[in-house]
Amino acid sequence: MANNCLSLVVHGGAGAKRGRDYSREIAHMREVVETGRDRLRAGALALDVAEEATAALEASGLYVAGRGSSPNTDGRYELDACLMDGHTGRAGSVAALQGFESPVGVARAIMDWTPHVMLAGEGAARFAAAQGLAAIAEDAAWFTHAGLDESNHPPGTLAHGTVGCVVRDAEGRLAAATSTGGVFGKLPGRVGDTPLIGSGGWADRGVAISCTGQGEYFMRVVAAAQLAHRMRFGGQGLAEAADAVLAEIRALGGEGGLIAVDAAGNIAMPFVSAGMKRAALLPSGDIVSEAF
Ligand code: ASP
């Protein structure tokens, strides 16, 4: 594979259900990949493209992240996100954020403008406000999921959705970003795997990963870092490591999937769930976009 190979994968969550029509999401994810590909061709950094693609997925309202997030049992929207730059090892993360349009943008600002990696809750919101990041005036008018939707997502079932992106840029830098509204009907204060560096996302110089699924399981196997460490210390290849991590999730009784890209530009997007909305720029230059 050529050294300057560009790789870009996005996901719209592993909560896809058989029998539903995801044609809007499939078309949208393709557009997001096309935009990211053009940015990479113009020399953009992997980290910037991962953040931009994730922000576009958040803003669409089509996925359970950003504008499409579902509320907790108090009817409040508490959002999680993280991003990581594999080239520098820097990371930013936000948990249980209320009142701001782009959690991944807040995570990026935490990485860029504080000495910290992660802020949560009220402190995160105060920081985002001080940075002048776009605030939500009124939840009910902005979010596309107005209620808990208990008919489709019974409480306690950990029904879920998330968005994320992994990128290899022309210089071989890797980055990952992930953003979520969490699981449907979650308790107030519940935080999943998504903002936990190493559980829901990870990037180093060998691989970048964004996970999606029942976060309670991904946290317990430290899914993203485990995958990276299987490659780095265990000598496994990308596909083998990804499948092994998902096998652990499944053995615990969980479901989900992940997207990943390695230093050579190889991609993996396996899932152990009914489906996973995803789109990828292939080494051939073609783009695939699918849900099952
Ligand atoms: N992992 C996310 C969470 O548990 C949900 C998802 O990926 O669908 O918050």
C-alpha cells in the first residue's frame, strides 16, 4: 500500500435494527466521507478531519449523538465525546455535557486549551460557555428525539447509538473521534465508554479506533486500548485484534462494533450486533456506505 494512502471510516452507531430504512443515514455518511476525503487530499490533518466528520454526524440529527441524542430518564440530554491524536498522543474528552451543540468540539477545546484531558457535567458546560462554543437555547426545539421512545427502546435494554470517525492522513498520522447521546433511557449521570480514552476511543502511531455499542461492556474490557495493545504488544494484525475484542464483548453478553485504521491504511469495521451504520473510503478510492 502506498505510503501516502488516505483512509477514512465513519460510523453512525451499532444500534441499527433489521427492517428499518437507513437510506438517509447511508447517503449522509457517504457525503461525510466525501467531504473528509477532499479535506485529506487538500492536506488536512487526521485529527481535524476526524473532528469535522464527527461534528457533521452530530449536527445532522440522524444518529443518536449531538442533535439526534435521546434524553435520560429526567428528560435531560447529557452527551459524551472524545477525540485522540495518535501522532502526538494528545486527547480530549467530555462527559455528561448539557447545553452545547457539538460535544466533540468541546472535547477538542478541552484538549487544546486546558492542561486536562477530561471535563464533566457543570464544569464542562462552564468551560464551553467561556470558550464561546455554540450553545443550545432550548432543548425541546433543538434535539430531534423529543421523548424517550419507550416502545422502540424499552428502558434497561441498553439500546444505543453513537457516531465516530477514524482517519489516516497523507503523512500517516492517525486520529479517532467519537460522540454519543449514550444509551436510551439512561439514568441521570450515567457515563458510558465513549468519553473514556481507551474504552470508546483510542489513537496511537499504530492504530486509531472508535467504538459503538453497549458501553457498559466496552468499558469492562477497555475495548479500544485493548485492541491497540493486542497489535502493539501481542503482534496481532488489525482484523485479528478487532475480532478478538468484539469476541470478549459478546462473551460477556454485550453487543456493538468498532471502526479502526492502522498505520498502513488498512481498515476494519466489524460488529457483533444486528447492524452498524458505517461508511469508508477504501484504498481503491471507492466509498462504501451501509448499515448491515
Ligand atoms: N457506546 C455508547 C454508550 O454506551 C452507545 C453507542 O455506541 O451506541 O454510551
